[in-house]
Amino acid sequence: MKRITYISRFAREISHEEIHRLGVFAEQHNRQENITGVLICSQGVFFQIIEGDEARIDELYSRILQDERHTDILCLKAEYEITSRRFPQWSMKTLILDETNDTLMQPIQALMKVLIDSHRVLEKYTQPAVLHFLQKGIDPLSVPSGRTERIILFCDLVGYSSISERFSAEEMVEMLNEYFTVCSRAILDHGGEVAKFIGDCTMAYFPQDRGDDAMSASLEILEEVDRLRDQ
């Protein structure tokens, strides 16, 4: 069997009544699929544990990833070849912590919020490929290294050293953040992936058959940098 623990944020405002309906539907479906687990909701955050046959758990989690009610989904842990269930008595137990004033629940609510906020930081600074593994419940460290062909894009600011001597550190950070945002947006919009930032340099890569997209991203970056320079 397999067990997945994940956390996500509400993509829109969801009433307690809708959450209860969701729980009833999940309980009925999971009973048919022999899936057990628990769903905890608090302050716009879902925390769920599902366990059962591996193929059925994978199918259910794939549907969750496509569910419009969820956003910022992060698989906290995927456990394989488990021999016993943690929640054998619950097809799906739904708990809404916001409905209780129990002070013992307040630390749990705070922990859930910290987890989802940490994911936002992780999502911002982690390579998309690594984040994709995490969302799928795959340990990136378990993925073997491999050789592949890629188109590499490097871009940096001309005269960065002299520029940095003219402005304060705070002004430089603000300028670099805008510049990196321009680079990242153009690269991602054209199918590339940012590998890392090196000082004032952005390193990215594209599939080997996306040369035109790499060029288009480069031209778009130049146009946007011209706009930033005018400001």
C-alpha cells in the first residue's frame, strides 16, 4: 500500500458547508476504493493524508492536483509499501479546526499556516523540475542523474560593477529583483527553465528543439530591460 501526506491552499473561498459536502463525497468514494485517511481544514489550508492501494492512491492524488479548489499543493511525504493503515476506521474523516475554540487546536492551526508559507518560499527559490518532483511525491534525491542535450541561455547586466558603485545596496537589490523577474517571466513563458542566479547573471535552459523559443525569450528580455532603463 501507499500513503501520501500533502498540504495545499484554498484556491477560492470555500464555506464550511461545502467542505462538509466534500468530506461526505470523499468518504463515499474512498469506501468503494478501499482508501482511508483524514482531511483537516483551517484558515484556508487543506491538510490531508490518504492511504490504500498504490495505483488507486496515485489516481486520487492526480485528480487532487487537477482540482480547481486547490492551489500551492505540496506533497510533504510519500510512503511506499506500507503494511498497515494509520486510519483503518476512517474512509475519510473531515475536521474543520475553525469550527472549534479549543486552545489545543491553535498550535496545529499555526503549524499548518507555517507549512504552507514555507512552501511559497520553496516554490520561489526551487528549480521548477525539483518542485515538480516534490508535488508528485517523489524524493528528488532518489532520481538518478542523467545526461541530456539542452540549449543554455546566459544573460547578465553590462557594467554591473560600475553600476553597483553608484547605488546603495538596497537600490541594487530592488533593481536586481526587477531584472530577475523580467528574465524569469520571459524564460518560463517561452518554455524554458531557470537553473540559477549567479550575481547579476541568469542561467536558464531550453529543450534542444526549442531554439526559436530561446531566441524569442532573449529578445523579450532585451525589450523589457530597455523599458526598465527608461524608468
